[in-house]
Amino acid sequence: MISNTMEAALNKQIELEAYASFLYLSMASWCDKEGLNGCAAFMHRQSDEERQHMLKIFHYISEVDGYALTPAIAQPPHQFESVQKLFEQVYEHEKGVTRAINHLVELSNKEDDYTTLNFLQWYITEQREEEALMRSILDKIKLIGSGPMSLYYIDQEISSINAAQLKADNAEGA
Ligand code: FEO
């Protein structure tokens, strides 16, 4: 049985993951509008992934006899200055998610809730990977620079990163 405090904190995390899913969906739409099909596909996959992160917590709360709540989701932004700014925003968001996960770990320790502590290990690894991925994308964008063909090359690059991610996800699920 989960404590009320832990249950509320996990429900808050559901909200954060759901917001991330909507934020990335909004970014996918902007990328599509800009003709950045590789970036759009990447953002759609990220959005689906965030929904899975949300559902994982949702099911966990039910499993430990808590009550998972469907969150209200704030409207994400629809306008982005540039593809670089967009990925900078993603990176900042992911750093925020990492802080939230760390807070949950701290709370589960404080509450001697080792079941939740164990459950959260998956998220710690996931956040390390997400942050590293976004950092590497930002490095690539900076490396390509802002020449006349830069958007084309950035989109190509993100497209191949997306293909590699899909392959890794499929291998994980196999
Ligand atoms: Fe589920 Fe990318 O945080």
C-alpha cells in the first residue's frame, strides 16, 4: 500500500510526463509545418515515449493499491524560434524531469518506500539516456552551423538518430 504523500507525488509526475508528451506533439507539428520531416518523426516518437512513461507510473500506482489520476494538461507552446531553440527547450525540459525524478527518489527514501524506490530506478536510467541524447543532438546542430543547407543537414541527421532510436526500442522490446 502506497502512502498518500507518495501517491500524490507520483500523480504529479504523471502530469509532467503527460505534458512532455503534448509538448513534443506540438513540436512535431511545428517541425512538419517547417518541412523538417526527420525532426517531426523524431518528435512524434518522443511524444509516444513520454505517454509510455506516463502509463508506466499510472499502472504502478494501481498495482500498489493507490489511485492514479488522469491529469489536466496545460497547453504547450505552438511557436518555436528555430530548430536549435526547440531542441534547447527539449533539453531544458528533460533536465526538469530529471530533477522531478530525483525528488521522487528522495521522497521514497524518506518514506522507507523501497518498492517505489526500486520502481524509480528505470526512470533514473531513462533520464540519463534522454539528457545524453538531447545534448548530442544540440552538439550536432552546433557543428552543422547555420549555412544555407544547414536545415537540410540537421533534418537528415535527426532522421538517422530517430531511426537508430527506433531500432534500439525494437531490440529492447524483442
Ligand atoms: Fe519521460 Fe523524457 O521524460
